[in-house]
Amino acid sequence: MGETDVRCVPGTRQQTTIIEIAGPLTLKTLSGFQDALRRPELTDTIIDLAAVPFIDSAGLGAILGHYVHTQNTGSKFALTGVGARVKMLLKITKADSVLPMFTDVRAAESSFQAGGASPAA
């Protein structure tokens, strides 16, 4: 597979950063994503997976690690745009029962403004 692009864009709330990923999130392509997660100004995070065709265990580990970090620091976290293949991995690993997921960035940001990020039904 080709390169994976990672962009950090500001959300509608000052403390929210949207991490947009385009391409597979695998051990081979993980460094840009990890760099984005290490940004010191990063607090509330939305990880947009709409352009991610698949994730391997290293990619899932990075996402789960950041989720735990947000829980420990009192920050908000959400996944958006989770495709069928990625959703299957999350279901098999039971990560879907832990990670807050929303259909799109707007829904996740609305949840943040409402005071929480609960998993979508």
C-alpha cells in the first residue's frame, strides 16, 4: 500500500483537534500518526478514519493508547468515519465497546459541546 497522510486541523472548539488520516494505519505507516498524537497542545481529540481502508494491530494499539491517555488527562476522545473493515476489527477485538464512535466529525464535536463523548448506538 502507499503512503498514509496525517493532518491535524482545529475543531470548532478551541481545545479540539481533528486528526484526519488518509490511507492504511499500519506499523509501516504509523509514525506520522504517532507524531500527531505527541503534539503538546493536543487535548480533546477526534480521529477521523473516513479515508482509512484498514488498520492493523499496531494502528489499533496507537488509537487505544491515545484513548487511555485522554481518559487519564480528563480530555475528550472520539473516532469518526469508521468504515466496515475497520469496524470489523474493532468488533472482533471488542474495542468497539470502549471507544466512542460517531458517524462524522460534526456529531463528535456536538457530543464534546454537550459535555461528553459517549459511544454511538
